[in-house]
Amino acid sequence: MTFYAAGAALGLMLGVIATPFAAQGEDMGKPIVLAHAIANSYGSDWKCRQGFRRDQEACLEIRIPDHADLSGSDFGSGWECRYGYAAKGGNCIVVTVPAHAFLDPFGDSWKCERGYIETDGQCRSIALPKNAYLADFPYGKGWECERGFEAKNNECVALALPAHSFLTTKGNDWACDRGFHKQGKTCVDAKVPANAYFAETTSGPAWKCDRSFYSNDKKCIPVTLPDNAHLDYSGNDWDCNRRYRKQGDGCVVQ
């Protein structure tokens, strides 16, 4: 820390603010005088006084528009609009709140009251169809269908549940009972063969073979292990032991 910076820092500790701040320059040790600057409480750097912001090696005055105050931040414009105003084009413009709306917690925009939805800068009443309720978040339609109904053409239509099915958790769709799988608009028997178990799948058979069996023609066939082989990671096929490699239906030394 230079003599001048140390003196400024000492002044801060004693409650005395020196103006202007002097930093040591490269020109034969002569100090460079910085207007509206003060020494940091640590190190040898400096910062600008309140109401000014650093621009390279100078402190420029922050121009505060009407209905704004200093933000106290070294980033951004250095000012922020008061509650009920929004920054636009370097100014603070009053926020016009339409009917059935309220200022948000930040005070620079508005939200519609429950039961209304924003449309073209206004709050429009949400038209609830039969068997519907207001959504928690006023986005999209602003409503959701009751459990057991699905949205179609701005209406809530009752779900047609096929045999061996049940409503999903959300209540606007259905799934098949265990042991059945979805096929079009019906639930069909998975027909799990011997040595297999039911498995939820989006395609193919709704079952998987037990370990040491493999699927073939809708059946589960035992896996035949050749010498020097073991079941692979799936349990439904085999791999050769170390030092061996597959050749046909057997394992040979590499």
C-alpha cells in the first residue's frame, strides 16, 4: 500500500473521509488525484463514493431519473425505480394496473387476480366449463378438468375407462391393471408364459424372462451354457470367461 493510500485508509478508520483520493502513479512517484474516490478498507485499491460509479480510472456521477433511488450496487445502472414504477429507456415509468389486477411483490409489473387471465394487457374473466376448476397458475386456459375428465374443445369430457384399467394419479388419463397392457383403447391380458414375469413396457411383450431363460416365440427357453462360459449382465444370454472368446455356440482359447 502506498503512503497516500495508507493515509486514506487510516482516515476511514478514524471516521474521516479524505477528498479527493490520491493513488501512487508511475510518473516519478507523483500521486494521481481521483475525484470522488475513497480507499478500500482492505488492499491498495479504491472505490467511488456513493452516487458515483467506476469507469476505468475515473468516478462518474450516476444520473438518477425521477422516481428512482441509488441501488447501492456496483453493477447495472446504479439506480432502481421505486415501487410502482418500471425502468424503460433510462426512465422510471409508472406501472398502470388494469382492473382485477395487482402489483407484484417487486412493484415493477402486475398480475391478474385469481379467476382472471391476462389477455392483451387486460385481465379477462376465466370462463369455467362444467366439471372444471381454476388452475393454480393462470397460464394457458386458466383451468383444469376434475379427476375422471379430460379437456376437449374447451370442455371437460368424462374419460371412458376400459375393463381392467384405472385412473392415473393426475386423474385425466388411465392405465392398465397389473398383468394387462395397453392396446389402443383397451387393456389386454399380457399372457405371461412360464418362467417369466410381468414387466411394464411401452413396446413389445409386457413380460420378461426369468434369469437363465431367453425369449423365443412367446416362450422362455433355458439358456444353455457351454464350457468356460457364464450368464451375461442381462441374465438372458451368456459370455465367455476370461481367456476365451465366442466361436459359434462355444468358447475357445484366445
